[in-house]
Amino acid sequence: MIARSMNDLLQVSSGLLLVDKPAGVTSHTVVAQVRKSLLRVNPHWDPRSSAGRKKGGPRPPRFKVGHAGTLDPLATGLLLILIGKGSRLSPFLMGLDKSYLATIRFGEGTDSLDSDGSVVATAEVPADPGVIHNCLDLFRGNIQQVPPAVSALKFQGQPLYKLVRQGKPLPELKARPVNISLLEVQDTRWPDAEMDLLVECSSGTYIRSLARDLAQASGTEGHIAGLRRLTVGPFSVEQAVGRIMEIDGVEMAAGLLSLSDALAHIPCLEVDETQAAALRQGTQPDPTWLDQLGDSPAKNGKVEAIFRMVDASGDLVAVGRLEQETGLPKIAAVIPTEKEDPSSCA
């Protein structure tokens, strides 16, 4: 769903915004820019403002804008920004597979595993890039990967990158299982010692760690010199809004996907007005509703199976999940109406 008229734009308060993040800014900065630009379009979206608050009433929560997975400052490409009630969809978007175009520079290893860090190791680069090509098979499929020390992973409630900056000791970083379904060379620049790789991988894969490990398996050192995220699940950077630090809130609002479209990649069943009202009050889905799902993963009872429930207008009412033990459908998230949601921004 895309709002087209100005009146429509002022009514859009929740959704998914696909952003093409530029290099040199953090994901948090992009989120802050989106929030600021949208509030300029309509300050009523912020219930804490005088325009959006009832006199004498309690101060509601701030207008929510978040993301479904960060990108490093050096990286560009697709960033999923969740607006308003879209923040409730984060658990269903965080685990999607991703694809990247990565540039690895060989010969130098850095503390952050990318070119923003300081060089901490050097090694001679193979004269023949074929040596590196021959090591690619080691990193295809299901592998074990040790994450970077400079990362958002937390230890005792603190992100690791903050511990690094503070000079505090780090915990032992253990290898974790990841899957790299595609790893292909796109370009090789020798003797500049650079290689572009197309990577398709599971959520939780660190491309910086891949650069380090591929280089070391080839007898040298390496780090990421450039990284662009191309896809997240069914979403492509080609669909994304560009110049995000420059455009206004009207253009951002015009690019919002509806909450239902944000989950278009999962099975869908339609509920009537009575069923929708019951779901929003906490009533669990009737197992007979699953007949609408046909042979989808949700109908087949896979543990990870989720499905969306929409009303006759196509608006998202709730997200359901099958319980592993019973196989019964349960509510995983409810999307309240504007009147039911105390933090509504419309």
C-alpha cells in the first residue's frame, strides 16, 4: 500500500520503509533522520507533542521508529526501517536470509575486520588469485564462524564494540553455525589484491568474519574494503528509498509499505470483522482457520512457521505461530486499531 494524496500521507502512521543506507552513517543515525523527517510532515504522529496530547492526560510513548537489523557505518544498501506499529513486526523480519556484494582487500588485517579499523596484521598476498578461489569451497554451505570482536553482540548487557572502545577484556568469542548458500567471485583486481564476492547467507552471518577467514585460509590477511547489502528476504535494495539523509518526510511516507505487505512473504489467511475483534482482544486463532493455508509451511506444522491474519480490507490484524508441542495456532503479535493503541500516531 502506497499513500498518494497529501491527505493519505497524513494518515499513514505505521509501516515498513525500505532504505538504501549511504556509507559513513550509522543505522541509528538513519532511524533518527527518518523519525525527524516524518514528524515534520505531521507533528500529530508524536503523541508527546502538544499537538498530539490531550490536555492533562498522561504522556504516551514516543513515536516508534526502529530497524530490523543494522548495517556497519562503512556499509551501504538495504536497511529495513519499522514505523509506528511496524515495530511489532521486528521478530518476523530479523531472521531473514540476506545477500551482499563484498569487496575484500588482502594483505592486511584490521581490528574491526574492515577498512574503518587499524591495521593489526600484515602478510604477503598470493601472487595468483587462484589460490583464494580454491579456498572458496571451505566457506560454502553450513560452516562455523567466529563473530568479530567489534560487533553489536552483547556480553553482560554491553555491546562488544563498547567494551573494545573502553579497553576492557573481551569474553572468548565462540564459533556459531551459519549458512552461506552462494559465494561467487564477481571481479578480481590483481596485483591490487582486491576481490568482489557475491554472498547469499543466513541471518547472523558476518561478512567481515568471512573476509578474515577466507584470507587466512589462503595464507594471508584480509579485511572488508566495501560492503553493500542487496537483499533481505524478499526485499531488494532496488525497491528502497535513496538519498535518505536529504529527502523530506512526504517522500518517505509515500514509500511506506503497509504492515500486511511487510509480511507478504509469509502465508496469509483472511478473518472477518468478528474474528478480527476477537483476535485483538486476545482470543487465540481457531485451528480450523488453518485450512485456508493449504500446503504452506504453517499448515505443515514446521516449528518456525508463522502466518499473518488480515481483515477484509487487507489490514494486518495479527501474526500467528504454530506451537511446537501441540501444533495449535497461537497469537505471536497483535496489531491494535488506532483507537485501541495508546501510542497511536495517526
